[in-house]
Amino acid sequence: MECEICGRKIEEDEVYYGDVGTPYERKPLCEECYFYDEPAATVFYGNDEIPYIITETLNETNGDFSIKWRSIDPWRGYYEVKSEKYTLVNTAELLAYHESEEMLKKFDKRIRDLFDEHGIDYARVFARSSNVFYQNYDLFVRKNQEALARKLIERAKMEVDYDNPKWYRNVIFDEDTLNKLGELFPERKIQTDYDAFALVKELGNKVVDEMKKRASVNNDYSRG
């Protein structure tokens, strides 16, 4: 038997199998490949400060959460986290040294206090991306508690000025890219990274061709 990752031959009594909810679920692995991959996501249940990690091979949440790699382009992407037991009720981007960092810390503290006060069973999930300075921060709650959880989230957001557009620029896309996308796709009214990401996700691999086509039209118009 061979390791699915490194191809090393494994004796039957030495084989490990990828955990449920990982890309290598139930696939044969050697000990080194099973244990020593870096975390793709870290899960904190409620106020428990113990981190439960998920890698490409190992899942300490016992399948509560699963991961999948999502590509933005051939060089960039992020890990998407899903769950059948919990519902995603909010997602945010954490960027080191970005001005939104302090606001999100306030939001995190406030929403945890509110969830605890109202008996919400929740999990906070921090997922890695290809950018070492950026990770996703997802809030999940038990499936029968999402209605109240969403109301509490809106309350916390108002208190910390969460929806101010200034917090959501230059997280994934730099200012020049946002401005260029806004110029080429005026109908999308792109102001934040969320707006730009929605466009890129919708167009997929066609985004570059569409940008070139629109840039050419704009150039022809300006020369005319």
C-alpha cells in the first residue's frame, strides 16, 4: 500500500487513513503525512479556548466541520469550511495590520458575550488562505438557533460600526485593483472587496478575458 500524498510504501499495520471532513478522507497515509500537515482551519467551541484543528488529513472536530480548498486564481485561494451540524451565520476577513482588525476584535468579544447571555451554542472558525496575512473568521451556530443568532449579530454589528465600507477595502484586492474593477464594471458599483470577490466568483476563469475586452472598448472610446 502506498501513501496517497508522498507515495511511500506503507505496511498494513502502519497505515493511517484521512479523517472525515478532510480532502484525504479515508485515503491511506503514512504517519508523517497524516500528522504533520499545517492547520487549514482552527475551531473554537463557545468560550472553550482549546483549539481544534483541521488539516488536509486530520480533523479534531470529529467531522463537525469539513474543509475544501477554493481557488480565486491559479495562485490564490482559501479554505472554505462547512458543517452539517452548524449553520454559518456570519463571515469576515481578518487581515493582519489592517484598520479593520481592532473593529473585528470588538465584534468578536461582543458577539461572544451576547451568544453566551442568550444560550447560543456556537463555534468560531479561523481558516487559512494563500495570503499569510489573511484568514477567514466564520461564526457558526447550531441549526435550530440561527434566527436568534442573526438578530444578535445585527445588534453587535451596529455597536461596533461593522458595516462601514472602509473596513472592507484592501483585504483581498489592493486599491488599484478595486479601482480598476470599478472602472471596468461600473454597473456592479464595486466599493469593497466583497463586491470584487462576488464579481470574480461569478465570472470565474472568464474574468481576465472580460476585463481585457472592456479595457479595449474603453480605450477605443477614449481615442474616438
